[in-house]
Amino acid sequence: MNIVHRAIPHLFAQWDRVARRIRLNKRLVVFLDFDGTLVRLAPMPDAVRLDDRTREVLERLARHSCVTLAAISGREREQLQRHIGVRGMKYLGLYGWESGGKKRVALPVRVALVRTLLNLKAELRRYPGVWIEPKHSSFSVHLMGATPEARRRIYKEVQRRVEPVREMIHVMTNLRDLEVAPVSIGDKGSAVQKFLGQAAMRGALPVYFGDDLSDEPAFAAAQKQKGISILVGRRRVTRARFSLRGPAEVAAALSRMEELIP
């Protein structure tokens, strides 16, 4: 992944240029990561809360016939629906793999996932603040409470455990966790490309908000369609073209977009 180290401007400092592009497009597709983008980070997944102001602007945007809203996250689709709860919004769980209905993985892959999870659960007990979140089709190793040195060791241990079954499962690296998932679950970039490939999305302007490493392929996918990419949170090496400081500024940006839509 080629990520260029360059200074990226704050979105609002370039708003006139961005606003012009939004006005010139008849259709807008807004992709929103969840944790760290729509909501502030929390120590436990269920402790997050979507701000009322953010929910209100999402509800208004979702009612616009020329706007498509899509939440895309490493969380399961059911969790996104429960935490956001905006009617008319698209919910793309597990990095976009879950887009509707029940999806299942093959039995050998499920067996490989469960065995890897159980082995890692036993091995990672010695690391304080590290815990594993089982999901229906993958699992996350949460690292928020781990030291940088512990994170490096854990990454190596997870890779070692996955190596024998790498044809069936793989590791996806994020800033605060590792996702162990079937190889059939691709990255957010693939999901964004697939979504934009629909006939109804032809010619639409994609706008992507995200904060994590898993959002980098999606930034690239949005830009491939001449879209707008925004890194949320602490600045780092990124493919995004603009930045925002946190979820409150994301809500403000969505409000500004709403004002531009006829």
C-alpha cells in the first residue's frame, strides 16, 4: 500500500473548493466509518454513543433523494444498525462484506477461525488490557490497553497462529485492534468499489470519512472515482486528501454538506 507522507489541509480550510465539487454533482455518496469517526472511541464496543446532533443530520441527509449514506465498519452490520438507527441509511458491516441478509462462511473456515481464536485466547492472557471479541464470521484482538512493545509481540503471535491456515483466514491490521477474518472478507476499498459500481451510483461523487488504517484502501477507492477523502482524528501518514479533528467536526461537515444540497 503506497501511502504518501505529506501535510494534508483541514477540510474547512479548503471548504470553498470542496463545496464547488459537491454543488456540481447531481448525486452524492457519503461513506462513514463508525468508531473514531461518527462516535468517539470507547474502551468497550457497547460503550459508544452517537451524538443527538449527528443522528439528526444523518436523518435529514438520508431523506434527500440525491444523497446515499453508508456506514462502513469492522463492526457487524447488526451492531451498526443498533447504534446508528437511521432509516434509509446503508449499513456495511465487517469491512463491507455484510451488506444485507445473513452471510455465512464455509465450515472448514469456521473451524480454522475457532481454533485460532481459542489458541490466541490462551496465549494472550498474559497481556494486561488485551482482549478478544468473537463475532459471527471473524474476531477482533483489541489492543487499546496494550503497550507499544506488547502490541508488536501480539502482532507476531497472531500472524504465527494464522500462518498454517493462511489460505482460509487472514489478519487485517488497524490502529487499535487486529481483525482475524476469512479471506473472503476483503478490505473497505473493495467494498467501496463494489458499492460505487452499482448502476444507481454511476456518476456519483463519493465522500469518505475514516480514521483507521482499514480506511486507507477506501480513501484510495474514493479518489479513484475522483471523490473526496477525509482523515478523522490524529494526523498521520495517509492517502486521505483532507483532515478533521474528530466526530464533532464530522457532524459539522455533514451539516455544511446538507446546506449545499438542493
